[in-house]
Amino acid sequence: MPSADAAPPAPRSMIQASCLSGSDLRVGGGTITLSYDAAAFALTRARICAWTGRAALAVSTYYGRFPVSRVRIVLKPQDGEGVRGGTTWGDADDGQPLIQIRLGRMAQAAQLDDDWTLTHEMVHLSVPSVPEQSHWLEEGIATYVEPVARVQTGELPAARIWADMLHGMRKGLPADGDQGLDHTPTWGRTYWGGALFCLMADVAIRERSGNRKGLQDALRAVLAAGDSIRTDLSVDRLFAIGDQGTGVPVLQVLYREMGDAPMPAGDDLENLWRRLGVYPDGDGVRFDETAPLAAVRRAITAGRGGGR
Ligand SMILES: [Zn+2]
């Protein structure tokens, strides 16, 4: 279980009850105001509360607290079904963070149960605004942390996210002619290249720290320093804070390697899966618990200090 630096998030039932009565949700020290036109959606308030509470709990569990003290979530009706996208701002018209979710008028309960979008957008609240050329970092952290956080609250099985990573991370590898992450703003390098940076950083921090610290500790240190989506930081400063939080200079070194140069290579990624003990098996994966970094793999999804 992750150890919380702040008070642990309120139990799911309490979060639910306040939301159902129409009040704000209070999760992990944050206050979430839900704003939408109930007549626009087929979904019940109970379903929307459960979905919002679950995402907020996952993010609060990963970070030990909700990333910002206050956020407004606006559900914007769209034609059709499902969760159709989201956008997060650190500083909306009212000066507060805002998440806008584009939600189908005919969205079904099962589609909310399966949704990753709202958790992804809430992770954005934790990431300081960095210069545009490093946008990959904002999307990479959101892409990498969202499923890990959902495993830590039991929403997803670990095997499912390792299967998704095994399938997805290769989309983040540099293509012919690509440069470093700061100079290749394609979709694959931005989302999956950024996520691959996070995975490599997580593994390296755990290797260097005897599996006592991980990327989770580095990202918590950023919040503890008073930073979030509401602050502007250079990547160097952000990574210096993160490295201070883990005691090992992994983020700054990896940024020097991957920011300007096209790496890693496909062979490096294959080697990483072998070291973690993750092998494709039909649609899923199978784990090799005798692999050199099997304990690192387990610790990533167990939370801080878990799986040693
Ligand atoms: Zn995003």
C-alpha cells in the first residue's frame, strides 16, 4: 500500500454521499465541483459521481493527495455515446483549474466504468506547465501515471496495464529521421515517447535506489514543492526537484539523453521487457518472476516502497 504524506483519501462511500446530495466532492484534500446539465445525459447522478470519485481516488492514491486544492469539472454534451475526450487548464476564466470532459449524451454506465480519460485529465493537474517543446512531458506523465494509479486502487489488474504498455510503448520509439523528444512533436513521440521516458525513469530510479524510490516519489516531490499545473517550470527545474525527492539524479540525466537525441532503440525496449520479466502471451502478458527486475515491476504497481 502506498504510504500517504497527507491524510488518506476519504473512503469511496463518503465521497459518493456528498456528491449524490449535489455538493462538491472532497477527495485527498481537494475540492471538486461538478458542473453539468443533468437533462443533457442519459446517465444518472449516481453513475457520474462514482466515475468522478473513482478517478479522483486513483490520482490521490498515487500522489498521496489530490494535486490541486480546487478544480471545476465541466461535462460538455456531445452527440453519441462514450467519453469523447478531455482538456485541462491550470488557470481558467475564474483563475482556477478546469477540466472539460466531452461526454456523449447517450453515454452508458459501462463506458464510464471503463473510462481512463478523466483520470488522465486529473493527472494533468499535477504536472507544472513546461515550455511548448517539452509538451511530451505533460502527456507522457498523464499517459504513464493514469493506468498505474488505477492499478494502485484496484481498478485495473497489473497484467492488463503491462499488456497495454508492451503494445503501446513501441509507438514512442523514434522513427527514421526523428530527433530527441524536445524536437519531434508527433503524436507517437508526444504521448508514448513521453510515457516511455517515464517508464525508463521509473525503472532507473528503482534500480539506483535499491527499489526504495520510484517516479511516484519524484512526482510527489514536485507537488510537495508547491508546484502543479498552476505553476510554470523549466524541465531542468522540474527534474531537479524530482531528483531531489528520490535522492538519485535519474531524471536530469535521462532528459539530457532523450531530450535531444533519438533514443532508445527498439532493441533497448525489448531488453527492458526481458529484464522486467514481461512477455507477450496471446492478447495479454505473462510474467517471469525470476527476471532481474521482477521486483521493480511489482513495486511500480504496488506503490511506494511496495514489492521490495
Ligand atoms: Zn493529456
